[in-house]
Amino acid sequence: MSLKKQVEAMLFTTGRFMSKEEIAKHLNMNNEEITKILEELQKDYTEKDSAITLQKQDDLFKLNIKKEFGFIINKLLEDKEMDSPTTKTLAVIAYKSPVMQSEIIHIRGNKAYDHITHLKESGLISLEKQGRTRLIKLTSHFFDYFDIAEKELKEVLKTPQDNTIQNLLQDLPKPDNAH
């Protein structure tokens, strides 16, 4: 079996960012071999007419859907995993993170308590007691799930042409009806 196909299969199966060292360890290869294979895969995916790309973030690699197909992912997430009000609450949390729960409740209304519970159970946020309220933080699972680096999140939220989270923020704040 081709080593390139093994690396590709590993990246596809894990669905998360992996370092060269981690890939090399699992396949009993050295870093130089992995570097060469990753360069070949990068070239293959750049040249292919495919919806998939090899994404590099710092020294980590992951197979991912090309950005122009992100609308499909967003639609699937909207339909299957979170209702619109919960998604909007998550967008506000992402925009303000780290943020006090009391501020989210003020912006989104009392229904946000349910949204926060759901988001915590989904592993997308964590809560830390801070006096009478809680500090809400995004988890590493959030960044993996939405395929964005923590340092890029604020930039993405500021970019008007990026409609991934911007569209979710357009109606905010609406504390009376918690949409």
C-alpha cells in the first residue's frame, strides 16, 4: 500500500489537525518522509478539481472541505445539530469570548441558559465559576469543529465577506425574544 495513501487515510479518518511527528509515529516513518508525502498531497489537492484540500495551520495538517463549500457544512450544522437560537448564542459567545454568562443572558435573554447548557454538553464551550456568574470560554473542540484557529477567529468575525458567523450576528442583540 502506498505511504501517501496511508497518510491521506489517516488525515481523513481523524478529521483533525495532526503534526508530522504524530503521523510519523503512527506509520513508523521519519519526519523527512512525512514532509515529502505532505508536500505531494498538498500538490495533488491543489491540482485536483476537488472539494477537499490539505489544510496547514502552523506545523499541523488536516484534510478539509474547501472554503467555497462551507455553506454546505453550515446548512448541515444548522439543520441537524443546533437550532437557530442556539447557533446565534454560540456566535455571540465566539465573538466575545471569553465572556461572562451574565452578559450572554443580557444580550440573548433567559432562553440562553438552555443554549449554554446544550453548547456545554456538546463540548463547544466550557464554564468556570466567577462569583455569581460563570466565565464562558470556547474549547479546543469548538476550534476543531468549526475548523478555525483560535488566533484567526476574531479576524474571521471582523471580515464582512465571510458569512459563516457574520450572518448569525446580523440580528443581535435581541434580549427580549432570544432569537
